[in-house]
Amino acid sequence: MNTTPPSADAGELRRHLGLFDAVVIGLGSMIGAGVFAALAPAAAAAGSGLLPGLALAAVVAYCNATSSARLAARYPRSGGTYVYGRERLGEFWGYLAGWGFVVGKTASCAAMALTAGSYLWPEQAHAVAVAVVVALTAVNYAGVQKAAWLTRVIVAVVLAVLAAVVTACLTGSAAEAGHLAVGADAGFHGVLRAAGLLFFAFAGYARIATLGEEVREPRRTIPRAISLALGITLVVYAAVALAVLAVLGPDRLAHSAAPLAEAVRAAGAPSLVPVVRAGAAVASLGSLLALILGVSRTTLAMARDRHLPHPLAAVHPRFGVPHRAELLVGAVVAVLAATTDVRGAIGFSSFGVLAYYAVANASAWTLTPGEGRPPLAVPVVGAAGCLALALALPASSVLWGAVVLAVGAAVYGLRRVTAARR
């Protein structure tokens, strides 16, 4: 294999990542701040229906992951569903998926940074969030290998903290099996809304696909990495949700600002509270690191096709990263982290990402058996699930998400009209 670094003019990225690093990057995206932040609003939406909501989110995530894996194996290029939609459905659908991903995940980056700031120094959460964004942008700028190495450390720390939470909750005397029973308070719409909110925490497997140009043997590595990362995450999330819900119950969980910390305190292990807070901060850093990677790579792909300013397609001649795209993403996230709050970004981000995966499933449906098409039920259930969960989100999230997609479509149409006149 030729490993000679490409020139900046070639605009190509280097294939540094193997299966282990790809799985770790996926885990760093999924097993992050979502598990610390999404359980409370999901419990507020569904009460005791939190667990069915988690199961429904897992089914949709599995369908999306399978469709994404098959598409990534055929189109191992940076950009993820932006590339798949463009190749399988037409330029507009690829553009709309990329637009929703970049905008939604940029908001998610700000939420992750603010979560880290809230746990590290609550009184100065915004200032800490901005500092964190600057630091992690610098790490990504130095090369994807360094980012993957840091993600390994973060994932190991977060998994250890979550294991301690589950152990403390399930071995203490505060856990009650009755808290896990689904009661009359869990309506169908509430379960759907909880699933949509919890999907926010599952969506990191897209990060593996958006790194398609930086993975060795992508047609073999990407599908395996996505399946492994999602499977591990499902097991971890199920264990944490069961443990925390058993201790706190749905009502107390719904009103908790820091549910995992409150759960270990209620379970009789107050000494673990600082550890959980530190773990939440580290998890936020891992999510943010991987998110910046994914958003910058989709920005790179869209800039190559001139859907975004073409200078953003530049690749650094030494570090082999889309440095201009990374700097722009970092700057926008820093501004958002200085001016927004955490909870409002979760629903908005979920809407954009669900729209993104709806396009991915529609793209996978067009594959032929010879191209590696999954069973037809997978993209059908995945697309229908994405649309159902998106529309079940809080009204403000649906409204602003629809506005963002409409603005993106208008920009695309204006650009096409202008190009036609020229």
C-alpha cells in the first residue's frame, strides 16, 4: 500500500486508522456525555416508559448503523450520508443530509462543551466550554492519529466510571425492581419522544463513516467497526439505564440535573460522586473530540463539491487534516458554547441527525444485492423510525429543525438558480 503523504493540492486524507481505532472513535462518540445528560429528559418525556424508549432507539440505531455500514463499504470517502445521498438519490438529498448533519452536530458540539464546563466549574461553565473547544480543536488539527490516541484514554476512563455506577447502584439497598415496571404514565407518544431524545446519545457511529478516507481497508473495516461500536454501546447504555432507574425511579430521575451522580449518592456511595462528575466531564470531552472530527470531515466533503466555500476543502500538507474546516468548526462551536445552553441543543441535534439517517436509509434501499444491500426491512424500518422519532420530539425542536432544513434547501435552490444564470 502506498503511504506517501499526498500533497495539499490533492485534497486527500491519509489512511492511518485500523479496526481498533475506528471502534474506539465510534465509542468515544456514543459513550460520551449523552449517557450522562439524556436519561433525565427521556424520563421526563416517558416516565416509566424510559426503557421501552431506549429499546426503540436501539432498534432505529441498529437499522441506521446497518444501512450506513453497507453504504460506507461501497463509498469509503469522507462525508458519510452526504456522499451516499448524492450518489444514490441525487445531489439535493445528499446536500440536505450534509446540511442537517453539519448544523445539528455543530449545536451538539456546543452542548458537549457546556456539559464539560458545567461539571468542571459550574460557575464559569461558558468560559470553560470555550477553552475546551479551543484545546480539542488544536488536538484535531495536529492529526487524526493523535485524536484517536486521546479518544482511547477517554473511552477507558468513561467505561470505568460507568462500571462503578452500575455496580454501586445494583449492589446497594436502594435499588427497587418496582421502579422498572412500565406503568400507565408511559403513553405511546411519550415513549416515542423518549426514544428520539435517547437517540441523541446513540448517533456517534456516523463518525466512523465520515472518516472513510482515513481508515485502512475501509470496505472491510468500516462495517465491522460500526457494528462492534454500536453493540458495545447498547450493552453499556442498557446497564446504566436499568441501574439508575432502579435506584431513583422515573419521577426522581426526570427532575435530576445530574442523574448518575444522584444515583450513586442514593445508593449509599457518596464517595463516588466526584468520580462520576469527573467522568461526565471526560465523557463530554470524548464526545466533543469525535464530533469535531465528524463535522469537519463532512464540511470538507461539501466544500469539495462547492456546496460550502471551496477553500474549506484544503488539506494540511504536514498533518493531513482538513485544517481550514476544523478551524471554522471550532470557531463556530466556541461562539455557540459562549452563548447557548445545554438542554435546548439535545432535541435540535436529534432532529437534524434523524433527518440525516432517513436519507441514509433511503440511500441503502437503492442498493442492489450485488452492491451489498441489507435486507429490505432494515432501511424501511430505519427510515420510518427516523421520521417517527423526529416528529415526536418537543415542538420547539421540530420547529427549529424544520426551519434549518428549509433554509438549507433555499440556499441550495438559490445557488442552482445563480449557477444557471451564469
